[in-house]
Amino acid sequence: MISSLQRILEITAYVLGGLIVWLILIRIVRKLFHFPAPAFIGIFLDSDLRRGMQPAEDFIRAAGIQPGMRILEIGCGSGAYTTFTARAVGPKGKVEALDIQPAMLAQLEKKLAHPAYLDIQNITLHQASADELPFGDGELDLVYLITVLPEIPDQARVLAEIHRALKPGGILAVAELIIDPDYPPKATTTRRCQKAGYLLEDISGNFWSYTARFRKPD
Ligand SMILES: C[S@@+](CC[C@H](N)C(=O)[O-])C[C@H]1O[C@@H](n2cnc3c(N)ncnc32)[C@H](O)[C@@H]1O
């Protein structure tokens, strides 16, 4: 009995230790080499397991998403949050879902073709890079990035592009989750966005999952 308990504790220690080493190694690799999150993780990103850690309803509330808004989601990936946003803005609102990787957008396109999402008609997909947004000046009510900003090599340039495309008084929401190898603490995100000219309005969540909401000055 005692030896099987010892065995279970040993295995748990190995698994946890292995996980910590893996997370440290992957963070080092991500610091040395910049590349977008591979498309095969789209299945995990758009899973209930992941949304259990970063619930869509919490994000929508924290970001200040309201019916009728025109919203840009940068780095939408496989669309884990896109359909929730599309329903939250309603038929008078619009979601521009943008990603640099066609393979991610293909997963979102497939998701939207599923009968469960056929009611959603207010999403437009864009294959583009965040540092050259295909939108005019002051067009958008709200721009958000979920586990995307720290993955972008020139964040200052992207934050300036978002600033250009947002309306005066528009919202920038940035959400992060600790299991992302690029995860930055709240202070880093706040500093980066304030440096780019945004005003911090609110940060909700906790140490491992948070949403920071900023405003472009009027
Ligand atoms: C970790 S995934 C997160 C996907 C989604 N936001 C989510 O939370 O499920 C990061 C996404 O950002 C996209 N991405 C990375 N760099 C980008 C860039 N410069 N412009 C647009 N999208 C980018 C990647 O292709 C990937 O789909």
C-alpha cells in the first residue's frame, strides 16, 4: 500500500518536473526564435479545456465588448473566441478576424461552416500581418489580442498600427494566459501599451490569466 502510494507520488513528481522543464525550455526557444504559434495547436486553443482557463464570457465582459461595435481580433487563430465575440456584438456589430497564417484561418472557416455557427453572419476573415492592418484610420471601435501580442517581434509597430485604426476613445484589450510560452506579466503588458500612448482603464483576472483594457485618448 505504502509502496504504491510512493510510486504515485514519484510519477506525479516526474510529470510536474518534466512539465516545468518543458515550459522553461520552450520559453528559452521562443525568446531566441520568433515564429507564430504553429497551426496544429489550433485544436487545443479552440477547446473547452483551454476556455476553462480563460473563459470567453469573462473576456467579453473585461474587454468591454458591446452590441453594435465593429471589432478587430488580431491573431484570431482557430477562432476560439471569435464566435463568442460575433454573438456578443450582435447583428448590428461586425468582427474582423485577422491572422497571419492561412492554416489558422482555414480552421476558423471550417468552424463557421458547421451547422452550430450558421446563424453567425457578421465575421470577415483577413489574412494579413498585424503590422500592416487592412483598415483605414479611426475605423474601429475595439481591437483585441488574446495570447498574441508577445509573439509579435515588433510590438511597438503593431501597437502604433492599432492606434491608427482605432477611433478616438476606442478600446484596446490584451488578454494573456500563463501556459502560453510567451506569457508576459501584467506589468509588462501595461508598460508596453502605455508607452504606445494608450491609457490603462482596467485589469481583471489573476496572475495566470488576465485581460488588460486600454483606451486610445479622445
Ligand atoms: C497563440 S495563438 C492564439 C490564437 C487565438 N488568439 C487564441 O487565443 O486562441 C497566436 C496567433 O497569433 C497569430 N499571429 C502571430 N503573429 C501575427 C502577426 N504578426 N499578425 C497576425 N497574426 C499573428 C498566429 O498565427 C496565431 O494564430
